[in-house]
Amino acid sequence: MSRSILSSAFVLCSLLVIFAFVPLITCAGISGGKLKYSKQSIKEPQRPLLAPHFTMKWRIVASTNDNSSIPLDWHPLPPKNVKYMLGTGTTYYDWSQKAMLEVYDDYCVPIFGPLTDKINQFRCNFLNVNLTSYLISLDPSPFPKCCVFGEQVFHPPEPTFLNNMFYNSSAALFGKPVDWWVLDTDQNDPAEPFGYGFYPKDQVSGYQTPAAFWFRTVDGFSIQYFKDFEVKKPDPSVWKLPSYCVNAPSCGYL
């Protein structure tokens, strides 16, 4: 996999880093017309804020064969011609600490290579603390047990990250209305398109409940379906850097 694709893929691989780099530019559609829309012609719903701190669980559906099937069309699984793998995980977020942790219970975010290759099916954590992103491998993997993913300064998305995205459509997901926000601005960017959904009528402590996050991966697309959203500060122990991450080497990418 090329350095440029890995770079783009990591930018979108998780909420750890993606929206820190999203530019404010004009909408466009991808080939095939699935995401063609006009920012000017669609009345936007209220643009939600991300809660300043939260925890939530999720189920990930990751396609394992090359395809152009967009998760906006999955209900909630992809069509029959698309092979996929299921997994679960948890996200912890605290904007006041500029900290975020994603725990992948079954396999790491599928940006390193085909999930059909067992070497890429290792469990992992992405821990973002101290403006640094750490990849922590919980099983044998192509990487050190703990490594620094990239030389850039990374931080989680700001609560206003949707200011950098565009309203795409409203639909239903698991029987509830959902508003989809998408970034689809550069047909030559291998990281695009990707999108984020919120349940406008489902709120916790005054914040719309996140519904799902979908993004490009090595073998097509993946989507995280969120559940058990709680607006609360994670326990401080969540942000503790493991001792073996002190002076961690580079992962070799970015």
C-alpha cells in the first residue's frame, strides 16, 4: 500500500484525527452519482455539536472485497455481493484533555492491508494523548507493540467538527431518523468520501446522539454503528500511557 494512500487512510481511520485536517471547500459528487448533491439546494437541519466528553460502544462492518458500495446504502449490512467482517469496539473522548481512545475488540481499523490476510486481523487501541497518536497492538502485528503513528501533531475532533462537512440527506437507521453529513470534495483523494450521522430526535444531556461513521478502507468501505452513548467524562485511567509506550518508536508511516 502506498505511503500516500496510507496517509489519507489514517486521516480518516478514526475520530482520533480525521476532522483536524478537513478543509472548508466546495461540495462535489463521486463517480456513479451516489453522493451527488448541492449544498445550496438542500435545506440543512440544525448542525449538531459533538458532546465535550463521552463514551460509546460501536459495531463495525468492514467490506473485504473491492467494491463501490457506499455505506449510505447499507441497511445496515451491505448488499449480497459485498463480503464483510463484523467487529465491536468502544470510543472514549474528552475534548478538555484533547484526548481520545478507540478500542478495537476484534480487528484493528482496516487500513493496513486486506482483512482476509490474518496478519491484519490484530486487535488494537488508538490512543491520542499529549497531541500524539499511539497505535497499541494487542496481538502479533506488523508493528511494534506500541508505536507513534505519524510525526504530525494529532488531536481529536473539535466539538464543532461538522462545520467542515456538508449535509447530505436524512434517512432512517435502526428505526430512527438520522441526518447524514458528508465530506466528498476531491474525486482524486483516496480517503474520500466519508460521512457521519446523528440522530436528531435522540438526545443525551442536550446533545444529539451519534449514529454512525463511515469511511474508506483498503477493501472498499467500513462503518461504525454507535450505541450506548453516554455524556460523561471517562475515568482518568483511560488516558494513562502504558509504560511500554514511553519512548515508543515510529510506526513507520506518515
